[in-house]
Amino acid sequence: MLETTFTTAEGRVRVTDAMTLTDITRISPMRELVRKVVALGGTVPLRWAFEPRFGYACSNTRIERRAGRWFAHAGADALVLGVCDAGEGALENGVVSGELRLAEGSSALLSLAAANKEPAVLPGRDDSERRLERTARFWPEWSGRIRYDGAWRDEVIRSVLVLKLLTFAPSGAIVAAPTTSLPEWIGGERNWDYRFTWLRDASWTLDAMIRLGFHDEAHAFFWWLMHASRLTQPRLQILYRIDGSVDTTEIEVPELGGYRGSSPVRVGNGASSQVQLDLYGAVLEAIWVYTRAVGRLDGDTGKEVAKIADYVTEHWRDRDNGIWEVRSETTHFIQSKALCWVALDRACRLAAEGLIPDRSDRWRAAADDVRAFIDVEGWDEERRSYVRAPDLRELDASLLTLALLRYHDPRDERIGGTIEAVERDLRHGPYVYRYLGDDGVSGEEGAFLTCSFWLVDALARGGRVDDACTLMEELLRLANDVGLYSEEIDRGTSEFLGNFPQALTHLALIHAACSIAEAESGERVP
């Protein structure tokens, strides 16, 4: 829920916006956005407008008035607008608009309900008011369950609320962001659709939910992950639709000019056809984390997990597009290889616990081969750090995940050297860039906020807690007025860039705060 108070020369009004909860005990077909206006003083003139565009502004939208409400529809999609004490509104040139003046103490309410391939629900004011009250009660109660008493508790709560709000309730899937094509540089072409679930985020998501005590959410997401990936196992697809399907075909929408002229606008994401070996480590880590804290695997699932480990054994030598989904030539990204080691290591641990069939001799031998490759081909003696790839000798901030996922002890000399090299080559104040090399897409991009929080996490795990706290404080000042973050940021203007709000950024914030809290308490970071 968002409350905004507007103060004018004529008076003050409070506007409350909410995606309402219809029934907290079951999933309902009702999807409703409520906007309530309350006059706090004086009389403020207000204007409202309803101008829906279906099919990314490509469909023919029809608007008509029925049963005292405004109906907008195109194909299988429909919106119903109920207007209470804000005038009836008038339709002109595809826009319904109205004006109102509220005396002190009076209120108006607009309710927008959505339907797709199902009957539209007609909201009434009393029902909308009840849903608004229920929503106001639910979120403090839900967030109050959090198990976290470290510093920056409010920021951690805000971040876990973001994850909850990015969850598709019927399946438990969590999207990377609710938006598409918000640019990574204004006027550029780095505009991607993030309304999908990336398996790479799985380990971060499960670990965050478990660390904070939200086991029900962790359980739902874990089994969505396992069921969705069955469509392609033992090969794993990079991203899935929220219903678990795999069709994410990428198209451009030339009818839309893009945010502030940043085109093209894209629907779908072509990265799904790439090879990204790092996600196998993320998934096996997620399975390991889940089995330790929440639940066990059934026999069939255990066999599937073992087959995924076999796949990594056979394919870790492959070239891939890497964590950053580069659209240029594939190569042997060191972070991808390290995550293959993580996958094989976690498979061996799962086998040792009797949770999956035991082929650990084979997996451990492959893991040793992976480590030998990384330590020879991925280490730069002159830089005293790991590098992006054997043929790309620059730094890559994703190498910080080697500390976070325990490829090495975070206090290991090589990890410490890599952290220092990232600070030296990619950090500018609180801003950390992903890398400085080419990725096959033209144009600039901003600093990557997840990488900044990864650096905080790595510093805390590596024993540099004071440095971690200082950077954390700087980063928290970069949040917007309601504590949210996008994917990237312009270090010259501190303007957000990329899709918003970004799940991975908020996940990295949660883990950074938890790692600092654990380091300060003397508790070993798991």
C-alpha cells in the first residue's frame, strides 16, 4: 500500500493506492487496484483519467458503460472501473475522465478490476473498502513474522516485501521484475523483459526466505522450481514463465517508442535459448539449502537431481554465455566454471546425506577437474585475482559469488585478492560495474546495484566488516523514497536504470545485511 499526501494552496488530500487482497486464506480470481482519496483540509480540485491500452497498445480497445461502471476490453482481456463519489466521468477519444472537489473529511474511491479469459468481477465500494482494510492488516502481520534482528531491519523488511509482491500466488514463482524494457541506459537499446523467473536466482531466493524464517514461501518456490525444470531436465532452461512453461520468444514492439525514447521495447526474452552453466550451481545450491532447513526430497526427485549432476559432469567443459547473458561469442567464463564446481560439490553432499543416488566418486573427480581448470586458466598472477575468462583477462564482479557460494573460504588469499581487484578496477564509490569488456550489445550501461551489495557481502564474509558497513550505509542512501531499487544506477546522477523493482538487487541487500549481522555476532556465515 502506498499513501501520498498532496498539499496545495487550497488544502490537503491523502491518496492511498493498493493492490488489494481479496481473501488471505485462498486464491481468488479477483485482481483489483484501489485508489482512495481523503480530503484532510480545505477543498482541493482533482482530476482523474482512465486510458487503458491492451496488447502493448497494438490491440483495438473498446470502452463502454454498463451497470454503472466503465468496461474496457480487447480480446480475452478486460478492465472494469468503478467510480464512487468521484463523478461518473465522460468518454471522449478513448479516454474516460472526470473531476471532483472533496470537502474536508469526505472521500472518493476508484476501483480497477482485471480479468483474463474469465468473467469480470464488478467491485462495489463497500467490498473495496473491506479489501482495503484487509490488505492494510495483512502486510504488517506478514512482515512481522520475519526472523531478523540485525542492523537495517526496516530495509531488510522492505526487501522481503518486494520478493513477496513479485510472487505469482498460484505457482509460487518469483519474477525478476514486474516490468519490461526500462532501459539500462537512457536512449540505449539494452532494454529487456524481466517478467519471468530465472533459475539463477533460486539459491539466493531460497536462502533469503529461509534465513528470514519464511519457510512456506521457500517451500512453494522450491517445488515450483523443481516442477518447472522437469520439462527440460537434466538440461535446465535459464528462465521460465510464471506458469512453468518455457516459451519466452522475444519480439520487438515498434508501435511503442520506449521509456524516454529508449527503443526497442521487447516482449519475451531471447536469453532462454542461451547456454549458461552457472545456473546449475544455483539450482544444486538451492536444493542443498532447502533440504537442510525445510524438507527432504522424494525418491523420484532425488533421481532427477542426480541426473542434473551427471549432466554437469559431462558438460562443464562447454563454452557458455555466462551469468550476464552476453550476446556476443561464448567462452569459458570462470564464474560459470566455479558454479559447476558448486553444483558437483552440493551433489556430493546430498549423496552423503542419502538424499540422492550416490555417484559422488564421479562427481568429486569432475569437481577436482573443474577446480584445476579454474586455478590454472582463471587465475591472473599479475593481478592477483581471478579473471573473467582465459581469453578475457579483465575483472568481472560476478567473481564475488565465489566467496558467497563458498567455492573458496571467503578469507582465502585468492578470494581476498579478487575482492581487492574488483574494488580497484570496477568500483567507483558505492557504484560497482559488472565488467568493462564487450558483450555484443551496443551502448553504455549503468553501475550494477546487485554487484555493490555482493561486494558488501563478500567484505563481511572476508572479515572486513567495517568496510562492509561503510559501503552498506552508502548504498542504502541510494534507495528511492519508499526503499526500492532498480537493476542499475547512473553514478553521475544517481538515477535508476533498468527494470524496477529488481528482485536480485533486493536479494543481494538481504544477504549483505545478514552476512554483516552474522559476522558481527561471531556466528559463522553458512
